[in-house]
Amino acid sequence: MDTEKLFWRIYLRLFQGADQWHNRRFPPSFEARIGDREVHFSRRGIRMTCRRAETMQDRFGGPCNLLLSGPSVRAINDPSLLKKSFLIGVNGSPGLLEARGAGVDLYVVDDLAFLRNRTADFLRYAGRAAFTLVNYGIVAELMARGLTLANGVVVDSINAPFRRARPRRSAEVIFSREFSAGLKPYGTVAYIALQAAYCLGFREVRIFGLDLSSNGRFYREQRPEPSNLRVDYENLILRPFSHVGAMVAGREWTVFNCCPQSRLPVTVLPKVEPNTALLASVQAQLAAG
């Protein structure tokens, strides 16, 4: 650990409360000049500019596909059909399209462990995406490694807000409908991506790979990324996804779980076989002309 990081951590421990400890990721040398449309970052001579997520609020509409990393996506007969609608990918999920040389439209990474353990994959998938949505912690980690993004879109994290105190825990489930409020994680990047989809303006989302099981991911991992789904499902994941289900029941939007064997009950989100969902979406587009 370098001297700056050490003294910054000592300062936070001695003079700031526990609600500021997440700011250890943002030492004084990490600077962010926040404008109306962009955030200009610098750290020890390295510079990067990211678009503010607020500029993309409600920019899109209609349906989109959300590709996760559950092993059930292996059942998709023609992954290229995922690209017939706006496609959001997370962490390692864009690897499903890699053999075709394709990328996702929006790449979402909220997990520092993924960035640290699979830096090369992160950079490759981000490079093939139209936009890469990250929080300030991901930006700080990238720049600490001497890396930058050309297509970055930055949004604040509700759990670890940039140079502000972490909010107190609330029993109320949070689902952000505005990028300006930040995005709330609940043990899975899928929930971050769902909030992003809503903020972008999509009102129909088809989720692929929402297995929520302990069966790993569809891709091989030399060193498997940590997963706490067995514990997190009951303690973190079920309630917020039930909130999403309530939004569906209230006709605020439509969300399909395209993983018939998903641990998430059909009483929370309706389930559809993935190939059936993809073919139906293509047919609907053809019928619409």
C-alpha cells in the first residue's frame, strides 16, 4: 500500500465516521470535476472523461434484453437474436457473443472483484460495447491501475456515494427510477442493470440467465468469482425482486424471467422459455414493420 492510501485510511478512521469508510477508494489524488454532462477524472497524470448517466435518462424506449451469466443461457439456440433488441450485459455475460465478434449495447459492471480478477475481459467487453456503465469506485480502481475507458458512463452508488456519507440502512426497498438518485445494489448486478434499464426508458425487459443458483456461471473460470447467492438470495435478493414484481403487477412495466428453472418464483416474475421469448420478440418486430 502506498503512503497516500495509508494516510488517507488513517485519516478516515480517526476523523470520519464509519459511514465514510467507503471513501477510502477515493484518495486525494483521485479528482473528479463534475460538469452538467460529463465528469472529468484525473489521478497522478492519468485523465479520463465519462458521460454522466443523467444525460441518458429516458433516452430509449420499447423492449430490451438483459443478459446475465447464469448457466441457463447455454440453452439459447441462436445468441445473435439477443442483439435484435437493445442488449444490456453484465460482468462476464458478453462472452456469450464473443465467438461472433459482437458486443452488447450497454455493459454494466458494479463489482470491484470482477474488475480486479478479470481485468482483460472487462476491457475487451467494454471495448465492444456502445456504452459502459460504471460507478465512481470502478473508475477509481481503473485509474489506480493506469487504465481508462473511452465510452464510460458514470453513475453514483447509493451504498457507496462519491465523497459523501453512506446513507443509513432502511427497511424500505429502493428501486431507482432516476439516474440522479444513484443505483442501489442488492447482492446482484442484475438489480443494478434492471434499474439502469428503467432509467434508460425501457418498459419491457427480458432477463436471460437469472438462475440465482449455486451452479456457477455459463463460462469457465480459472478462479471462480466469489458468489454468496445461497445466503444473499434470502437476505438480499428476494425482497427487491419482489418489488420489481409489484411494479409489473402495477403495470408500471413488463419484466420476463427467461429462465424457467430460475430460483425466483413465477409468483414474483413471469417465466418464459428463452428461445420462445427471443422468437416472439423477433416476430413482433417483423409484424411492426
